[in-house]
Amino acid sequence: MTTNVPKVYAFHDFSDVAIAVADYVVYAQNHALTVKNKNDRKHSNTSLNSINSAVAAEPSQNTIPSTATHPVHLKKNKSHTLLNHGVHDQTGNAAAPMKNYSNINIEREKEKDNSRDNKESPLNVVKEKRFRIALSGGSLIQVLHEGLLKRDDVQWGKWDIYFADERLVPFDSENSNYGLAKRKIFDLIDTKKYGKPKVYHVNEKLIKDPQECADNYEKILIKGFAGRDSVKLPMFDLFLLGCAPDGHIASLFPNFQETLREKLAWVVPVEGAPSGPSNRISLTIPVICHSHRVAFVVEGSTKAPVLKTIMERPEKGLPSSIVNEGAAGRVSWFVDNDALSDVFVTKKAYKFRSAQKVTVG
Ligand SMILES: O=C(O)[C@H](O)[C@@H](O)[C@H](O)[C@H](O)COP(=O)(O)O
């Protein structure tokens, strides 16, 4: 694999991380809610070839079916990998392998953007824009709690919030990502003042069946992203990820090669997770890498060893290294100094982009 070095913003402590992440989120929000021109998406260069080459010990796979307008598994088997199952379009017809998937996708995005630019007045565009964000669980929720809730420029009413992953436990469990985000963020928003975000979580009734739950959540994403414009992959304005000491991001674990190699599904079931609740669902690497921006938020000394591997040994193919490669140029890391101790990487000072003009780190 080639080495793509992401931007790494270093901070003194957790509070500084929270302040900067909130600023970055608001910046992404403002960008998403403002008129875009066609050049805004020119960096939508998700490279499945890069992703392929970044997945350890996996032969390169360039030929991907392209006829379907959204994920193509009507009813999936446990394995979604391209080599293991038939591929169908929306009508259930077999789809023949065609040209390079990512190029077609980029062309379609460009065409759509051009046609939007031509047809819609700026006023209409602004009215219809929504900020689409994916959240992970874990300490990220506390970071957002501390950073976002005290700001008065978060347009919550224009947010569509999805989850990067979910642990398949009841929502009132302390392990539920949605449950945690609800208690720590959604329930605390002054909705009279800022509006109410649309929150898309898994169907709690399906938590006993990871495959069904993943399929159902994928349908929710398809409805949200492909309802108006058919798309091959959803494009989040911002995808927020943590990284666990064992290297997992969302619920994509190192050595779970089948889920890491997934090319077609937007959401996969995960069973037998080595840490935390065993059954989960997760958005996939192609979805993460297709996002307009990806930000990792990592704090604490327990993360230092894994960060060293991610930053210094990308060839190991940890999930975050795959994202650093697959979304190259759109990835930022917000990390405190404890997590960066002993990591050889160029650290940047974060420059505030939204209303405030402060520099921390
Ligand atoms: O459900 C999950 O397991 C999370 O989405 C997961 O990917 C999380 O982001 C990391 O485990 C980091 O969590 P911490 O920041 O709490 O270490």
C-alpha cells in the first residue's frame, strides 16, 4: 500500500479535544448547509482499489458490479463478499460485473451535482440542505456532549444523525450507542431553540438477529440517501469515529477480514466481537471512505500503542489505516497528547474554522 499521512491535530487534554471537535463539526455542518458548487465534491475520490490494497493479505479486486443503483443484496447470506454470492439489481436480476465501480460512482455524483447547480436556485438549495453525520459510540459521545451542547451555532433541526455502528443490546443498556447518545446529547438539546435532529437508529425489535438488524438498518440508509437520488454509496457530510485500544473502529475489528473486505453492503452484521457486546452491526469501509470528511477522535494513554501502529505501520492494515488510505486527503485525527506519546507523526495545531478564532494544542 502507499502511505497517506492524515492530518493529526494534537491537543493538551480531553477538553481541548472536545472544543476543537465541536468546531470541526460546526464547520462541516455549515459547509453542508451552504450552497455547494460542483467542485465541492471533486475530492470524492474513494478508491476501492486503495481500500483493496490496504486490506492485508487480500488479492486486489477491481471488478465490481455496477448496474444497481443501491446496495444490491435483496436477501443476503451471512457472507456478502463479492466472490461468495450472486449479485442482483433492484429487480432481482443478476448484475454482470462491469467497469470500475468508484469511477462510475464519481461520474454519477458529478452529473447529479451539475444538474442540481443548473436547476435549483440558491435559495431552494439552502432550504433543502441537511447535515448528514454518522456517530460512533464510546468516548466520542462524551466529547460531543462537552463540545457541542454549549454552542449556539449548532443547527440541530437540520441534522440527520446515523450510527456508525450499534451494539445489539436494548436501548436502555449502558452499552447501547444510541441509548448513550440519547441520554448524553439528544435529550439535552434545547429543541425549541435549535430544532430537533432526525435520529436514525437500529430497530430495537431486531437486536436478537444481527443479519436482520443489519439489513433493516441498511434499508433505513437507502431510504435516507437513495430515496431522492439513487446512489451507489451514501455520502455522509461527516463521519465521526473513535478507535479502541484493540484497533477496532465502528464495529470493524482487526482480523475480521470478511467484514473489512466487504465491498457491496452498506451495513454488515458482526458476531463474536472480541470486546464489549458480542453482536453488533456496522457501517462498512466503503461507506466510511465515501464520506465528505472523516474524523477520528482519540484520547488517553491506553490508545498510544495502537496509534503507534496506525501511524507508523500502515502496512499492518488496521481498520483505521484502511480508512486513512481509502479516504486519503479527507481524514483528520483529533488526538490528545497522552494518546500520541511515543508516536512518530507530524502533529498539527488545530486552527478554528467556525465563529471562534482560537488556537489550541
Ligand atoms: O460501539 C463501539 O464499539 C464504538 O463505536 C467503537 O468503535 C468506539 O468508537 C471505540 O471502541 C472507541 O471507544 P472509546 O473512545 O470509548 O475508547
